[in-house]
Amino acid sequence: MSEQLGPVRPEARIAILDVLRGFALFGILMVNISWFAFGDRPVAFAFDRLGEITAFGIGTFFQGKFYVLFSLLFGYGFAVAMRRAGARGVSIVRPWTRRLLMLVVLGAAHGVLLFNADILTTYGVVGLVLLACRNLSPRAAIRLAMGLLLLLAVIFGVLTWLRTLQPAVIPVDHESAWNAYRGTVGQIITWRAEGYVETLEFQVSRTWPIVLAMFLLGMVAGRLRLLDHPDRLSVVALRRVLRLGLLFGLPPAILFGLTAEGVTGSARSVLILGINELTAPLLTVAYVACLVLVWRTRWGAVLLAPVGRVGRLALTGYLSQSLICAFLFTGYGFGLVGRLPLPAVVPIVIAIYLVQLVLSSLYLRRFRMGPVEWVLRKVTYSGMELPPNADDVVAVPARVHPVGEQHVVPVAVDPQAGSGESGVPVGDGGEARGVQLPAQRPAQVQPLGLTGAHPREGEQPGGQ
């Protein structure tokens, strides 16, 4: 083929996007593990005081916030891919169609074998809609996103009204789920497959609208290059975004957190769930602003570097989390489902993520991308010329540190690459850009190892 598209080289990636992905993976795990530990739905029966506090923390600060972050990053990465392909005069339609269809395949396998609340299928299908909307103007994309959020509000309003007509709540049969998950491999897969279908039915009406809205808003942010050079963002503006996000996003999140452990599918719980879904992006944006502010400091960049390396392996990391949790909580391994209180699950989350921090750093010393990212890359660029020519070298400005001078560094990149090797759930994260070089050092390329599952409450099947 005459067109050349390829993955983003490590030195050409946008570092802060990988940090945000790595951060999102921690939040995803914090929510999803409760669905493994209690069988399809977070436990809705007796908590002790510590359990109530734990449920409040997860419901307030994690529930519904991190699949939104991944969705925004997906849209941002899509805009980067469009920009890179457009600069070369080639189309990303064919490779991205293959990429998105591969996500559907991965999501189906993930949902049936490991975690029926998979989000990859949703990203693949809704991503095809985003691909069809690629030529929308920023104004039109924002209007469509707002319309989708309004549609979601109407949906939750109707569901709340329907619940008032059927006040009786059918109790959840936790024992049946636990017995299935502790059973044979065949029993586990059968139960997962049924739950996967139920989750898709739920996601079509209540997850797809907000995911597409976040895809569109992320695409607009990518076109505006808001995070391409975070050092150039106004500190005052970032602090204002942080304050406003907390001011308008935290109160409804607290309201949701106070009811998270007791959601039973009542009209009240559906209403509160809808409020949380619609306002969660505000708190998510506050998280982004906070993380960018921390990353801009010298100590913050060092502290977050391992998180960025986890973010570079986001797809492998996401699936690995499900594999580990399935081994811990189902008959694939220890069968601990229903046997641990919620507070005991949090240290497991921290331990898994710490292992990911260490292993990601060690892995990236030898390999450029994770194994699942490699498969996705092969499918995406099937039949295309890879790698790019060695002559593709452009001079790009290095990242400007708060202290230090700006250098111009020749960096080998593929200026037409359609998408990054970070895979998904978040699309491409890279763009030709420079790297951080302290003023006293000679100019040199210094790689920055700094891409839903989506949990629901109450009667909803699924997780983050």
C-alpha cells in the first residue's frame, strides 16, 4: 500500500496522557474488584461501620468517574490520530475500523471468560459511531455531546418514574451467583456469558450515550491540543477548573456515596444513580486538572513516571487486572467470592496496582508495547508498511520545564501515524513532540515513560 501508518514511538508520546491512563487503571480496579468479590453486584446487605466508610469512599470518589476518564482519553487519542494522518494526507478509516472491531472481539472474550461487565465491546461499537462523526466541527460535536447527556437525563427520569409504579424490589440472589463462580470452568463461563448479554442490554441505553458524549468532548479537546503541552497551560486556569469541578461534582458524588452500599433498584436509588452519572464528568475533569498540576512540578513528574509506564500498557493492564481478580475470586483459582468483607478488598487493589507499577517498568526496559497492544497493532496496521522509514526525522521543541531552557531535539517519528501502540481502552496517545531536557544537560532524546468496564449500582449488571 502507498499509505504508511504506524504506532507512535515511545519518545514521541504525550507523557501526561499515559499518566492519566495509568491513574485511571487504579480507579477502574478499585471499582471492578467489588464485582468480583461479591458476584456481579456490589454487596447490598449488612455492612459494619468500617464497611460503610469503605463503600462511601468508593462510591464517592471512584464509582463512575474513571470509565469517563478513559472515554475522554479515547476521544483525545482519536483526534491525535486524525491529525497525524491528515498531515500526511491519508485516511484512518480502514485501520481504525479494524482496530475497533478487534476491540469488540477482545471485549466479547473478556466478558465471557473473565468479567461480564466488560467495557471494551462498548468502546469498539461506540467508537465506530465516533469514526462516523470524525468530520463534525467542534461546535457541532459539543452540541451532540450535550444532546446525548440530555437524552441520558431523560432516560433516568423515565426509569425513576417506572420504579415508582413498581416499588417492590426483587432481592438479589447472591448465593446462586457465588455458587456459580465457585464452580467448574464451564459453570463460570455459562454464568459470565449470561451476565455479559445482560450487561450489553443495560449499556446500550445507559452507558453508550455518556461514552459517546465523552468521546466527542475528548475529540474536541484533542483538536484544541489542550493536553499536548500541559506545561503551557495556565496554572490559574487549572486551579479554577479544579475548584469548579469539586464545587459542582463533589456534592452529588457524596450523595451517591452515602447510598452506594444500599442501592436496591428503588426509584430513589435510580434517581441518585442518574445524578451521579450525569455529574461524574465534573469530578473527573477536576482529577485531570489536579494531576496536571502535580505533574508540572519536578517532584510530581518523578513520582508519576511509574504511573505513566502503567498507562503505556493500559490494555494489557486492564485485562491483567481481570485475570488476577478472576483467579482470586472464582473457581479458576481460590474461589474467594463472597468470603471477604469490602474493607479487606482494598488492600488487594493496592497490592495488585503496586505489582503493575513494578512489572510495567521492568517490562518496558525490554519491550516497546504490551502483548495485547502488540496484537491490536498487528490487526490495526495489517498490510501496511511498518516500521516507518528511518529518514522520518523532524525537529520538535522539547518540553519546557518550569526551570530550564527549551531545546530543539531531532526525534525520529512517523509523522503520519494513525494511532499509538498503547492500544485501548483509550485509543492513541502520542503525537510528535519533544522531551524534557534540563538546561545544564546537552540536548538528547530522553524517553518519558510517561493507553469497563464501568461499574454500576443496584439492579445493574456490571462493573467498571
